[in-house]
Amino acid sequence: MRDALFRLSFAAVLAFGLAAASGGTAFAGGGSFDSMDDDDADAGPAYVGDVKDKSGNPIADAKISVTVKAFNSSLILRADDQGHFHVKGFDKSVNPDEVEIGCSMDGYKSFALNRERAGTEPNSPVEIVCLLEKQ
């Protein structure tokens, strides 16, 4: 149910962003690390990740920003209590290289962001590890 609401909300954000065409649109929502549904044939790869400090400790409730350049649209979500986040795949027309992911948290600054495909298949998830450093 939550995934269906997320998809519906994100579709509305993308539609508004396309219609507005003058600026990005943000969607505030909770992060999740739910199991991925592989039965959506029109979806591209999912984006899964972790937000950690330099020592490898998870950072709960970190802000995750996802920007789809082709649609000039963005969404904001939060990492769960273990620092995990999950973004379902966008439409297959969205090139995964055109999706920017950023992580932030009050009192921290960005240290490193590692991003790689989990496999060689076109729909292999994109794995992200955001490392933040205390300021």
C-alpha cells in the first residue's frame, strides 16, 4: 500500500515538474528499505543505499535527495533508523546516469558518495553508500 502511494505521489510530482518546466518539485516522504517488486515491467532499476558516518555507523533519518535531470524534478525522503533508503525504479526511459542522489544531515558534511550497479543486467539496482563526516 505504501509503495503504491509512493508511486502515485511520485508520478504526480513528475507530472507537475513536466508541466511547470521552470523549476524542480520536491516530495517529502519517509524512507524505506522494503523488498523490491520485480513485477513492474515498465520500471527501471531501483536505487538502494545506506547513509553512514566515516566509521561505518548508520545515520538514522538522514535526508536523501533524488533528482531526475530529464524531468527537472526532485523528491526528498529520509533514511530509516538503520540508515537505509530505497527508491523504486523510475520509468525505463529514465537513464540511471541522469538520476542524482545526495545525502545530508544536520551537523554533518558530505565525505564521499559511492555509487555502482549491483549487477550487469539492465535492471540491476543502483547501490549507493553516502558517507558523512561530523562537522
